Amino acid sequence: MTASGEGPGKRPAEPTLDARVDSLLRSLSRMRSDGAARKKKPKKVVRVLVYWPAEQWDAMAARWPQFVPEYGDDHDTHRRMVEDMLRRHAEDSGATLGVASLTVDGLVEFAAAREFDAAGSETRAAYAAELGRAGTVTSWPPAQRQKCWCGSGRTYRECCAAI
């Protein structure tokens, strides 16, 4: 008989306790990593664009005239620019898109609470992101027969989709 217990009619020697524990730990680790890979869902990317509704446009332009070149000379131009940006983002990525309707008072309050400059582009972006986290953005694109994202009261098909 050999030291390993092998030989004619003999069973192979049992693995040592350490070898069995190592094997069990490797199996558990594989099961955990396989389970984690299955459970992880792809991150949902939400891109939120800033929009100044018609009733806020004049107040925004009066308070921050420096914003006007960035957002367009008038509200109709601004609305068309936002729709164009939404369409470009939809083509370029698989992100879910949303429109954050900003208000002058909301932006001022948001900035004051965080000691930010209300006129800063980072502040507007942070405010839009906060509205997105709060779930107060309008998803884009709406169905053709749904109300338009711009707040005009018309259907999307008759309003911004027709641009």
C-alpha cells in the first residue's frame, strides 16, 4: 500500500481539510461574482436640459441679461434651441432625456441655500440636476398626442415636434 492510500482496490486519499476549505471558498467567490454580475442593472443615464418657460423668460432676461445670448434672443428661439439639443442628445446617446423648467425664484432660492452664485452656469446645471432628482422634470420625447414639454398647452405633434 502506498502512503497516499492508492493501490489496487484502494480509494484515493481524501483531500486535506485545508484543500477542501480553499475549494469551497473559491466556489463561493465564483457564485457571488456570478450573482453580482446578474443582479447589476446598467446605470440609467438621465440627461436634464435647462428650459425657461414662456412665463419666466422675461423675468430671467431682466434679472440676468447675460443669459440671453446663451439661451437665445427670445423665448421662441430658446424653445427651438432646446428641442434641437434634445434631438441631438437623443441621437448621440442612449440616455433618458428630461427638461427642467427653471423659475427665477427657484434658482435664486436654490443658490442662496447653498451659497452659490445664481448667475453661474454650474449653479443652473446643479439646479436642473436637483429638479431631476426630485422628479419634477418633463421626460422627452412626449408621445405625439401628449401635451408638449414646453408648456404651450398644445400637443407635442402640433408644437415642438413640428419645428
